[in-house]
Amino acid sequence: MGVCRPLHFTGNATFGIIPPMRPTVLLFDIDGTLIDTAGAGRRAMERAFERYVGRRDACASVPFAGMTDRAIVRQGLAAAEREAAERAIDAVLALYLEHLVDEVAASTNCRVHAGVEAALTSAEATRGVAIGLGTGNIREGARLKLQRLGIHHRFTFGGFGCDHEDRAEIIRTGARRGAAALGVPLDACRVVVIGDTPKDIAAAQAIGAESIAVCTGSFGPEDLAARGATHVFLDLSAAGAIAALLGSELPA
């Protein structure tokens, strides 16, 4: 297993990277992994519930980390003692998107996490690598968040929260789309899930993928390692992180 190296960072160095031997599909989680929107998503969801059920606190007890948008809304409706029918979930999500536009625009503390830009640049420069998303965000929500920070264009496909409510199925969908983008069968691909929660690791395990866990969310290295992540790093600027992404040898 890769280890978290808190005192050693490589910045955007890519020296010595070996192109992967197999076609590789990279599936990045968004919140806590690629970016931090400083709570814009939760605030938008709270405002949506306030309009739909008259209760801003309907989703207050729902842990957003690693959750899919549809699952968050389903639990919020249950907490508000409303039927969680598909049409109701769709209605709340439509309101959520309206408010997300305002919230991400107003947030002054949005940021891309350390090492992300360099990792994406290295992956883009490596033949046989498809760069996508594996996220519980619905597609339009993902676009709004990533576009706010100028990196949406770097992802050409993905598995999204509007594809399925179960995270493993979202990852499976993203992997299929990545294989199609590479023009090879899925079983010929190395699939790597990059995330910051135990749910990301579990989803990767469910489809037989590798997982790279980063400690840029609310979980520490010991917890992520205990869940069986293939590699754990403080963030994507850590020594060995890019090599792990691309299937190269980790530094000694």
C-alpha cells in the first residue's frame, strides 16, 4: 500500500514517470478531492429544502461526505417526513441547482486542492490515459462547481449522481465510459478511483478498481488506510502520488 508522506512533496515534478502498461481510466471525486467549495453545496441544498418542505434543516443530520446527491435528498425528505418519490427528489435537485449557481459564485474561499493541476497535466501528457469524474454530484452540479474553479474542461466523461444513487454503480458507469473513450474493452483497462472518503474506497473495491485516497477532506490517513485504499497520500502533491496515478514505480 502507498503511504502518506506528510513531509515530502513533489510539487508538479513529473520526472521519471513511465507511461502505464495498460490503458488507464482515472475517475476523480470532486468535493474534498479535487476542490473545496467552502460549503456552497450544502448551503444550496439547505435553501432547496427550505423552498420545497419549508425546512432548511431537513438535511442537517445527513453526512454529505461521500454521499450521492440523490441519496442526500432522499434522506432529507425522510427527515422532513415527506415521501421520497423520484419526482420529489428531482424537484428538490432542480431547486438545488438554482441555488448552487448563486452559492458557488458568492463563495470567496473556493479552491483547487494541492497537486491537482499538476496531476491532471501529467495524466493528459501520458498516452493511454482517460481522465474522468466519479462523483455523487449530478452532472450539472459537477459542472457548476468545477467551472467556478476553471477545471471543468479537463474532464471529458464521468459517472455522476444522476446516473445512479449507488456510488459503486456510478463508478462502474464512469469506468465504462472511460474505456469507451480509449476505444478498448473495460476488462482491458486499469481503473483508478481517486477520492477522500471511505465510500470512494468501497466503490473502487466493489468494481475491482484501484483506489488512491487523499487526506484533503475530513478523513485522516489512518482511517483511509484501514479501509483498504491501494495508496494513501496527504494530497496529490505528495511524493509518489503522480506515479501511483499513472501506474509507475513509486519512489523508494
